[in-house]
Amino acid sequence: MKYANVIVDISLDKLDRTFQYRVPAELEDALGVGMQVLVPFGNGSRRLTAYVVELTDVCEWEPERVKDIIGIAEKGIRLEGQLIALASWMRRMYGSTMNQALKTVLPVRRAVQEKVKKSIVLAVPREEAAGSLKIFEKKNQKARMRLMEALLNAEPDGNGLDYSGALKELGITAQTIKPLAEMGLVRVEADTIFRNPVKPSEVQAHPVILYPRQQAVVDGILSRAAAGDKRPSLIHGVTGSGKTEIYMELIAAVLEAGKQAIVLIPEIALTFQTVLRFYKRFGDQVSIMHSRLSAGERYDQFERARKGEVRVMIGPRSALFTPFDRLGIIVIDEEHEGSYKSETVPRYHARETAIERARMSGAFVVLGSATPSVDSYEKARIGDYQLYELPVRVPGRKLPETEIVDLREELRMGNRSIFSARLEELIRDRLSKKQQVMLFINRRGYAGFVSCRACGHVIKCPHCDVSLSLHRGGRMVCHYCGYQRPAEKKCPSCGSSYIGAFRAGTQQVTELVQKEFPGVRVLRMDFDTTKQKGGHEQILEAFSRGEADVLVGTQMIVKGHDFPGVTLVGILAADLSLYAGDFHASERTFQLLTQAAGRAGRGDESGIAVIQTYSPDHYSVKAAAAQDYKSFFEQEMAYRRLMNYPPAAHLLALYMMSGQEAALEEGAELIRSLTFEAVRRLQKHEGKGADIQVIGPAEAGLAKLKDVYRKVLYLKCGDLSVLLAWKESMEAEFGREERLRALNIQFDMDPVNPF
């Protein structure tokens, strides 16, 4: 006997769960996840439409209480059905409840007030309306007279009178209009107004001419897609090589075929420049989606997409769930970015989820980056992805020269400033030439590691090869295995007392720039200065118009922006990301340094980038300075294989949280015990998981956040199916164990950001 778990309506709290029905024998072969069905609901068995979210052999209720599905709805599989099937895949892959996954893929199915424009129009010929006016005059019905006169004086082929304006200007009420509508003299028309976050005045013609290398990539991807090869395409193109023009040509081909496109971007800060480039090419077919739109604006964009008024949606990972029913392509720009990984349940990765949605839709996926993620490049190396290379910038533009400054030498020469002597010299030179400068500091979230400013030594965990993080109370802790030791007063390598955590931020750098270079115009771009809606756009527009000489900022200033006036980029503290307590640290550093350097020299003048570091010999720093991705990849993959980190193996994290420390300690120990039992079962009964490795539980990167205590347990294994089997086994245990109900437990497959 088969049973179907269905969802009726996630917008109502009391229906925000699954209901189970029996699958009749005649539907067993036809029914699938995501299909729309008719079910008898409630005591009165009223007929409702529902979506199948899971098929199972397990009856969760007394069999006699379970009703039969009536049948498959006439529409069968609709767009929502496909998205629900995607939610089901996300639940299995990343771990969450079905409703959590549904609310991720169907985020706008909640009541949002539509913005409606109402107008009053004549419903009869003008001659008949004039006759009615004479009758109103005889009866001295002044309000009706004013309304009919205004309608007769309006343009014959116009849209009548604005409803709100008519009420105000004519001194009438809704009660004046209602009887006239009932008599058939007038009609009230309502048109939904969709809030468009892009101003039509920003659209201009923009012809695109591809260079031979770009055209070869476009032709290769389209010919493979036409031949049925739907493997994702990875475009590895250096900064300024013209990847965006390639995306637009591919999208143009998809639109010409009557299909739709989704373009994912990593940061809100990219929306302004990116959307304008697409708007210049595709006009009103383009819309944007991001978290800083109002609820009404988000609702409107999804409705426009659903009705076919929008064919290209641009935005961060949430845009992936745009309700397109003829999806042809999903582009993921800057695919290496960590922001493509959700930090809330379900902790899905937009790249893997996009590939699954494309598979369901018959679409194809294009990934692009100057610094591809190690995971994606490894998949391209083994043939899971098709690789396309753009090793040079578009003709006429050269990659910037890059210099490495050893901050240990600066200290020996008595320079304790944030700026090295070389960087200060170059800033003065560029300012004298009226050229622009960008100063990048990777400040957010990476101030915890302990290093020596004299020799560059960083204190690491002896078991995990990641840096120890400095905590309050003078402890240094590893956030992977829990190893800890007292903080050092002197460098264990050279004996220097210049040891500690880096302390500097964008505000301090901005103040120092203004002090060292009097009269300079400085803009600062970080989380604090971009809190307000439109904050990113205002700063970026001002800098692009030349209203500032220097832009100081965090990661958001170095990702994808194109400022032709910038000829110098200063990277003030490469080590802040290099020694984060995370195995992605070297990869993230290489990407940031390469992307930052790529902001220089994108106009007619050549550019230069200066990397200031205490670790000038580290392979990620040297490879970034040389713009040598392959050298970095080979050395990084050797490290990942040695330590069994992704993509050499899969890593599944289990996060535990509780407001009660004792309950968390007890629960963590129980989970550890249950984990080893589950692993033994897998090894004994299924012969799987011989290479599985359990690490922890250990304190999370933030052991306590907002009065909630946090721990994490990791499992490493080369076989993804083993980790998914362990996850499902643990989910079943969590429902049975009373002692675990006080804990908030979440899973994270191949985590990108430290917990």
C-alpha cells in the first residue's frame, strides 16, 4: 500500500504541515512528487487541491482513518509542483522539515497588499451618457451631474477618470458611483500596479560585439545544450575578460527560443551595476530580486514573472526560486562566493540547487568566475562540468601589475602604520594624477587568529591545521575539534612580544587616509554605511561619477564592480582571511586577493595592486599576485586530500543549540553516542562508511550567541550516500529521544562558512 504526504496551504498556520492520504491502486504508477491532486479534506470531506511532497510505504495514522486521494488534478504538474519537488530534494539533501523547505522555495505565498490603480469609465455610448446627464440635471442630482460631466469632458479614447482623484476633485463618494454602475452607465476598472525597482529612464541602447574568444565560448555552450549535453558549464575567465557579455548572448539565445532566464549574483552591492548592464540589453524583460526590496516589491516581481511580464530575473540566491514555467538557463556569476550557501535552514547551496532545478526544467546552468571554487574546478577536472577558459582580458586591457609587501620588513624599518612605504608612495602618485584608489580591508569576522607581527608565525591547531581563535579569558580554541591552550604572551617561533590579534576596521582606515592625505575625498563602504535601502547604490554611483578619490571598504567593494578611473588597489591585511579558523581560508584569501587586484586598470590607464601581508611566501598570496589559478588549485587540492576536506571528501556538520548549557552538554554527548551507533550499523549491515570520520562535538566558532550555547559535530566521508543515510538515521532518533527536544538541531552539508 502506498501513501502520499501532501501540503494543502502553507500560508495558513493551522494548515502549515503535511497531511497523509492513501494512493489508490490505479494512481500508483502515475503519481509523483510535485503533482497536483484532489483530496477530501476535513470532516465534511470538502474537495481541495493539494501538492504531493512525499510518497511512502509507511502509514503514520490508523489505516482506517486515512482517506483516499480522489484523483490527479486536471492541470497535473504545475510550476508550483516543480518547485515543491525541488523543496523535497532540498529536504533530503540538506536536512530540514518539509515546510521549512517549502517556505524557502515558495517565499511569496503570503498575503501582501497589492497596489491597484482604479479608474471610472463610461460603459455606454457618449450620446446615451449625455441623455442621462440631462435627467440628473432635471432631478438636481448634483454629484451625479459632476461625475457625468467630467466623464464626457475626458478624452474619448482615454482611460476615463482616476478613481481617487475623482473622489477628491469632484467632491463625490463611492455611494455616488455605485448606483450609476448598477444602472450600467459607468464601470470601475482596476489594474494591478507592479512596483518595478528599476527606473525606465535608466534604459539605453547597448550593442554588444563579442571578441573571438567570447564567441567561441557562446557557440560551445549552445551547441552542447542543443545536442542534449546538460552538464553545467564553468567559465574560468580572468577579471575583465568579458564574462557578462557571454552571459547576455546566451540569455538572448534562450529568450529567442521563447524561454526564460535566471541570473544569480552574490551580493546586494552588485545589483546596481549588474542590472543596468542587462537592462541596457533586454529592457523591461528584466527585473531584480533581493532582500532589500520591500515585501510588496518582492511580491510584485514574482507575480510579474508568474504572468510572463518578466523573462530575466536577476538577484542573489533567493532569485533561484522565481516562478518561471519555461526556464531555459540559470547563470551563476562569481560562483565561488560563500553567500551562495544559505545560513538558515535548509542550509542549501544555490549552485547544487540550481543544477537540480535545471535538471527538472530541462534548462542548462552556466557558472562563471575569475577564481572558481575548488569544488567546481575539481568537478570540471574530472568531467562533471564542461570547462571554458578566458585567460586574458578583452583586447586593449591588461591585467594589473601586483606587488607583495612584506609587513615584517616594514616593522623592522620602524614603520608601524597601516600603510607600507610603497603603498603610501603610490597613493600620493595616483592622487596627484587625479586617478582613483580603492583600499580593501577584509575585516568582518576574521579578527580572532593570533599572529606575530615580527616573523609572521600563526598559532595553529596541531590536529586540524587551522588557526586557533582567541577567545575571552585568554584561551585559544580550535573550532573543529575543540583543542585549546592558553594565549601566548610571546611568539613561540621568534620570541617577539609583537603577538596578538589584528585590530583595525574601515573607520580607522578612513580616518588615517584623511589624516595622511589632507583634502582627499573619501567614501567608506561597509555594513554600517549601507544599512539603509539604496545605500550600496548611492555610494557606488558617487564613486563612479568621480565624487571621491578614495573608496575604503570591506569585501563588498571588490566583487564585480567596474570603475575605469581606479588605477590602484591597496589590500591592507591579507592575513585576516588567510588565517581564519576554517579550512577554506587559503581558498577564500586567494579569491579575495585576485578579485581585489582585478579592480585596478579596467579603464584606459594601466593598474597596479599592492598586497600587504605578514606571509609573503604563502602559496595563496604568491598565486594571487601572479594571477595563477592552476598553481593555487594544485597546492590547495593536495592539502584537501591530505586532510580529507571537501571536495576530496564530503563534510556533514550537525549544529546543536540550546539556551541551557547543561542540556546542551548532555544532548551533545548523547548525539555523539548515537552517531557512533549509527556508523557501526552502516558499516555492519550495509558495508558502507569504512572511511567515515567523526570529529567532535566541539564548541562552535561562537560558543554563545544571544544567550544561546552552540556546539558542532562533523562527519567526513568520501561517499555522499553514507552521510545522507547517517543524517536520516539521526533524524529518526531525534524524534524518539526526549532529552534532545530541548535542543535546536540543524544539519549542514559541505559547510562553507564557519559556524
